[in-house]
Amino acid sequence: NAEYGDECFDVFDDIFPGSPKWTNYVRCGAKGFCEYLSTSGQELPPNAAVQLLVDGTIPVAAGLSSSSALVCASLGALMAAHGFRIHKVKMAALACESERYIGTEGGGMDQA
């Protein structure tokens, strides 16, 4: 969608809470992936990169948890791209925690 355009970011850049830009939710998933690596004693490979294409038909701000879906999708895509598999319950919990980087204090139902 030309309305949103391409976005490039460094996973280590800060996310400013309360900034609802759609790419910040993808960043939350990426930060969650890095958090997972850190807590499991692994590191992101140097110069690691990934290209993601995000598409959908959910209307913006429709109250359908599209932001949580972006966090879950980006986290899952990065896990798959780097060959990691975790239980879906743990993935949902990690996605919920990761969304807090943008200031969302959800209880995990949207991610489940």
C-alpha cells in the first residue's frame, strides 16, 4: 500500500511509547526476538537482516487487534527466518511482553 511505504530500521533503535506508527509494532516483535535470544544465551548474528512484506485488509484503528497481530507476525517471522521454534503459549507471552516497548499494557488475550 503506497499510503504506508517502505520502512527500514535497526532493531536496537529506541521505540518511543505512544507512537502508533505501524512499523513500531513490527519493531516490537523484532525487539522481542532479540530479547528471546539474549535470555537463551544467544546473540543476533552480525549484520543480520531480514525483509518483511506486510499486507492486510484490516481497517486502521478498527479495534481488531491489528497492532498485536503485527507484533506476533514479526516475532514469528524472525523466529522462523533464524530457525528458532518455541511453544505457541511462550510465543504469545513473549509477544505480549514485546508490545510493551510501545507502551501497550495488554493482558495477552490479543496475542493468544
